[in-house]
Amino acid sequence: MQAVRQCSACAKRAAGGLVRNQEVSLLQRRGAACIRYLSTSEKRRSGVQKPGEMTNPTHISLASLSVGHGLWQVEDLSHNSLIRRAASVLTDSSSSFLSQATLALTDALTDYSKAVHSRIIFQKRYLASLGKMSPSEEESLLRAISGWRSEAAERLNECKHYDSTWINAVNLSKMAAEAAYSSGAHQASILVQTNIQVAQSQVEEARKLSAEADKKLAETKVEEIQRMAEYSAFLEGSEEHEVHEAYLRED
């Protein structure tokens, strides 16, 4: 009872703003005495007290106290409170997973788009220079086209891999949001739902860029077929012209 009266005295003195600098350490010592007293009382009610149990963190947490506006308050450790805390931790972890998966997928999509555009640039340069290049120049352009084709294929495989991971992250985040909402952690649920929307928006934008790159590549392939057909016809015409001139010279 003496320790309890000391706790009450400490609280009144703190609430009234009368604590001076030299009294802070005294309040801390009395607060510690309050906790020891309550812990000891709990031990006596529960049964035999073993040596060392006074400092066991588990037992202390069950009767943990916190200071709020000068008053001692018992921490809420009910089942509902602990479930809400666990749900909040779950949403934090799922949001971190989603963030990393989104970054990996958007980077892969961006790199794929860059590789495709680079291939298109060299391929158009090659088509525009047909019949005008030296063998070394033609070989250099063909090597560049082949290199960017391989780069695009590698980046596309990464996109497929990270796309699967990203979908799993979205589904996990959705389940975490539902669990948080049902447990009463509404703020955590709203936050993870917002993160899902942001991630979906970022991935959608990156996918649009890669789709545009694929469309331009398809157009370039059609242009390549037409240009190669024209060039082949030109070569055939040149050969026929040379044969005709040789025939006339023989006559």
C-alpha cells in the first residue's frame, strides 16, 4: 500500500507541474518501486516465487506501465489489441514486398523497351543503307542488331519472371488488407490498399511503354520485309540487265 500511495503522489506532483529538475530522479526511483511492488504482488497471488522472476521480461510486460500526462496507465494487451498489432506488421511486410517487386518489374519493362528501341534504330539504319554500305559497315550493323535482339530477349525473360513475383505480391497485399480490416486495423488496411493502387498504376505505365516498343518493332519488321523484297528485285533486275548487255556484245 505504501508503494501505491507513492505512485499516486508521483502522479499528482507531475500533473500539477510542480516537479523540479532535482525531483526527476526521485520520481523515476519511485516509479520503479511501483512496478516492483505490483510485480511482486502478482507473484504472491499466482503461487511460489522463484529466484530471478522479478526481472523476467515476460512477467514485467504482463504488468507493464506507461506514463501519460503524469498518470500511470496499464498497457492494453488484450487479444484484440495484439491481433491488430500483428495485422499492422503483416501489412507493413506485404507493402515492402510489393514495393520491391514493383520496382523490379518496372525496371525490367523499361530496360526491355530501351533494348527494343535500340534494335529498331540500327535495323532502320541498315535498311536505309542497303546497297550503299561496304562489307565491314554491313557486318557492323548486323552485329549491333543481333546484340540488341539478344538484349531484348533477355530483358523479356526478366519481365516474365518479375511479373509472376509482382502478381504474388499484389495478391498477398490484398489478403493482408482484408485481414487488417477484419481485425480492426482500418488505417493499416487503407494504407496497403493505397500502395496496391500506386503499384498497379506504375506497372501499367511501364507496360504501355513496352507495348509501344513492341508495336514499333512489328512495324519495322513489316518495313524490313518490304525493303528486302524491293532490294532483291533490284538485284535480279541488275543481273538480267548485265546478261542482256553481254548477249548484245556477243551479237
